[in-house]
Amino acid sequence: MIQAIAFYLFATLVLASGVLTIVARNPVHSVLWLILAFFNGAGLMLLVGAEFLAFLLIIVYVGAVAVLFLFVVMMLNIDFAELRAGFVKNFPLGIAIALVLLAELVLGVGAYRAGALDLGTADGMAAPLAGESNIENIGALLYGRYLFLFESAGIILLVAMVGAIVLTHRGTRSPRGQQNIARQIARKPSEATVNTKPEIGQGVEL
Amino acid sequence: MDLIQYLPILIFLGIALGLSGLFVFLPMGVARLTGAHNPHADKLSEYECGFPAFEDPRSQFDVRFYLIAILFIVFDLEAAFLFPWAVSLDLTGWPGWITMMVFLFELTVGLAYAWKKGALEWE
Amino acid sequence: MTQTFMNWGMTHEWAWFTATIAGILLIALPLMLAVAMIIYADRKIWAAMALRRGPNVVGPFGLLQSFADGLKVFLQETIVPSASNKGLFLIAPIITFTVALAAWAVIPFNSGAVLSDINVGLLYILAISSLGVYGVVVSGWASNSKYPFFSAMRAAAQMISYEVSIGFILICVVLWAGTFNMNGIIEAQRGHGFGIVNGFFFNLLLFPMWVMFLISSLAETARAPFDLTEAESELVAGYQTEYSSMSFALFWLGEYANVLLMCALNAILFFGGWLPPLNIDLIPWFDVPGWIWLFAKILFFFFVFSWIKATVPRFRYDQLMRLGWKVFLPLSLAFVVIVSGYLMFTRYG
């Protein structure tokens, strides 16, 4: 009972905030609605028992990806009027993409229903995994059977990182110079100061 | 897993939201009742050391903040991959460990590149 | 607690529900009280370190100072700047405070005394504390004013920078404990040092992790010496500049609740949480309750936090970023390798 209530609560909120993400006039509001959608999506994942994935969704998407989105929409001076003018122009393209995606979904689900694809759905016949909790099972699979996929994910992350640096890094330009902490610490008073006792009337030679 | 363990968290979230909402909106009501609510234009203008604001505060920002956010995503994902690995070492054994070391090496190369390029420098 | 309510003649569901509500209130209300008292303690500690008296007028020894401040703030007018995004402006303190409260749902106060004993308790804390950045960013942006905006951007970059190394440090702890469950992590520390001392800090490989965690938790909660988000000489009051009345106070409450949470995490992850410091029966037939040990440890760490605030000068932003990305990140990454390698040889190999 409670599970059903929670499901409808999360599902309604996901749909509502998804719609609001699209129709919100201010991009910052859009991103915030998107975050709410992610958050409720995590709730839905919890309900189907994927607790690790649910928290991963919050940690990675809400905690990291959405922060980047917020940075971008908050700090770029976006002209809202211009954006909305583009909306009308790109509307047919958007509809076309949406239709393609919808067709793919229908095809995929249809093919699956027809039994042409074997997606390895659990039929209760597979041997139970060794670990007792969700997260251990994922670990055992990911670092056992799907090892190469995991390594290629690492390569993709590396490429993403290098790409981000190449695209956004503008080289060091520091008019004030860098602080060399090791040199500061290594500096001794004896090297930095000189004690002299000049005669009266005579200057100090530096 | 035990789904019932998550119900208190949901209730807690609800109560915390209600409580903090109360804290924000109740004083607004009280201020109206006591007469403390007395807005005027100068009070409602944004603060800039006493003189009128020069320009739009939401200005463009240094690109390094984006770079930090992108690097954060990469390393956050790396940590996300480490979480299941850390508790399943007893199941995966040495192959699992070596796999993760290769993965960490890949990202260390990325970190070294960022370091070398000066992406981690702040003036 | 469910059992007690069932003895009063309730059905199981209602007893569970009542027990849960009571548990939530038992966490939330004392937490708010503790925050009020901890603000007072903070001011007293700085004052003592600067040879001042600190608050000493309201109530005996000034003990009621925070409550007087609270009442004053409550009766003030809530100013919503005309140029701000009003809805978001009011939602930001709600986010901050809700997040600060909700993280306490998985903190174990004694063996079995935890509101929700989930498998991935540590991940829950990580997830919830990664939401904390939104309260700051939203408040800074919604204020539509220069200082809050700068402060919010600084705070966001600072918090995410240190979250990275905190994640790796937590992985080291989890590697050793073998679980994400908070009670499991505490139990794993029983008799960790030669069977006598409880706590991971006695471990040569985890002790450096604790030092880094303590410093990172200062940065994560934007406490001195990392309080660049409200560096008053540059940014007025940071992201709180435009706030007034209870919305302003909510940021304070949330901030201090987060500080307490970080102290609790230090105690739980490295100092054995509700376990007594030594794993021997010092006084036979008498057990100090676990929650007293936990609170004592939290208070100790809070003292360390204020001690640091009273004595260490503020970092510059480039130094802060350097420490996070160039020192803590490679170090914690290296320790993940070292700790897991050691465990592979000794435990799993």
C-alpha cells in the first residue's frame, strides 16, 4: 500500500518536473526542475530495489552533472529572448528527433515483446549471486564478467577529461606569478636578512 | 534489501521540509501582525556597499569554474566505480583488484595531463 | 521502540508509525537545541582564546544568548529584495536546512539506535551532503546581487573540489570495514588497535586518511580557515548578504548542523562512534551508554573545529584549490591503492 502511494508520488513528481523542465521560461528554473526530476527518479529506483543505483543517480547526476549545468546557465549571459526565437525555428527539428526516438522505443519494445531479442531478463532460473547486498552483486558482476566494458568506461572518462581541458583551458596567465610554497617554506631567516652595523654618517651598501 | 528501512527517511524528509518551510514563512506572517513588515524601495534594493548597483550582477564568469566542475564529474564517476569495488573485493579477488588498478592508472594519466597543462592552477 | 508502543495496545503498523515519528522528533528537536548551544559554545571558545569574555549577559553565563538571538531574528521583517527571484530566494534556506537535517537519518546513536539502518548508509550521507551545494548556489543566484553571487560560485567550486577527496577517503574506510552500513563500520572498529583501542585512527594506513578527512570536512562546511565563501573583508556576508530574519537564521542553523554532522562522521568513521575508546571493561558491571561516548566524541571534534577557527588564518582561494586538487586528491588516490593492496595481501589474497 505504502509502496503504491510512494510510487505514484514519485512518478507524478517525475512527470510534472519533467514537463516543467521543458516549459520553464528561465533556464535556471529548468535546471532546478531537472534536479527535482532526477531526485524523484532516484526514489523510483529505490522502490524497485536498486538502492545503489538510486544513490548513484543522486551522487553523480544531482551532485555533479547538474552542478555543471547550473554553472553554465548561471554564469553564461544567455539572452532569453534570442533563445525563444530559436525555439520556433528549431521546432520541426525537435519534433523530428522526438519522433525518431519514439519510433525506436516502439520498435525496441515491439521486438522484445515478439521475443526476437533475449535481453537476459531474470526468469528466476539464474543462480543467485554470491554477495548479499545490491552493491556487492553489482561489484561482483562489473569487475568479473563485464571487466572490459568497465575498462572502456575508464578510457571514455579519460577522453572526456582530456577533451574538457583542451576545450576550456586557456593556458596559464598569471600576472601576479605563482606561489611556490616549497620555496617559501625552505627559506631561512639567515638568507633573507642581513645584519650590519654601519658607522655613523656612512650608508649601508646593499 | 529492506524497503521498510527507507520509509523513515521519506517521512524525515517530509518533516524536515515542513519544519524549514514553517521557519521561513511563519516569521513573515508574524512580521505582518506585529507591524515589523514595512518594505520600501531602498530597503528592497540589492546591497552594494551603499551606492546603487553598477551593472547586472549575473555577469560572465571565469571559465576555470566550468573546468573544475567537469573535472569533478570525472572524478566523482571514478569514485562511483570504486564504491561497489570496495565491498566486493572478497568476491572478485586479484582479477578485480588488477582491473581497478588499470582503471585508476587511466585516470591518473588524465590527472597528470591536467596538472601538466596547468588546468589545476589558480593564480 | 515499536515494541513499547505495541505494549500500550496499538496495532503493529500504528506502533511502528508512532515510533518512527517519535524517533524523527527525537533527532530533529535535540539537534536544533544542540545547534543553538553549539553556537554559544563556539563564541565562548573563540572568546576564551582571544582573552575575551564572550556572551555573558543573557541568562547564567550567557547560556541563553542563542535563544535571545533566535527570538530577535524571529520577530524581524523578512526582506525579499525586489530584484531577486522571490520563489527561489525563499526556497534556498529551506533546501539548506532540510538537507542538513535529513543527513542525520542514518547516524547510529547506539547499537541498534538508528532511525533507518540501510545497507548503503555512507552513500546516503554522501548523496545528501552533495545536495548541500544547491542551497548555497540557489541563494547566491536568486539574490541577484554581486557579493552573494561571487560567494555562491566560490562555495560551489570549493565544495565540489573537496567532495572528490572525501569520496576517496571514505572508500579507504569502506575497504577496511567491508560495508557501507554505518553500524557495520562502527562494529568493524571494535578492538582495531591491538584488540584494545576502538577506532580506525589507530591504523597506520588510515590515520593519514583521518587527518585529510578532518581538513576536508573543514573545507566542505566552509569553516575557517576555508571560510572564503563569507570572507567578510571581501564579500560582506557571502551568499547570506541579502537575507534577513529567520531565512538568515536557517542558513546558520543548517551550517552548524552540517558542522555537527561532520564532527559525527569523524567520530563514527575513525574514532569508533558509539564504542567506548578502549575495548576493555574499565569499570566492571557499569556500562557508559553508547550515545554518551558518541556525543563526547562529537563535542571533542567540535572543540577542534573552533580551536582551528580561533587560531588559523584564512586560506587564499588559489591555496585552497591547490590543497584540494594537487595534494589531497593524489594522496587519497594513492592511499586507495595502498590500502586495497595491503588488504589483498592480508585478507582477500
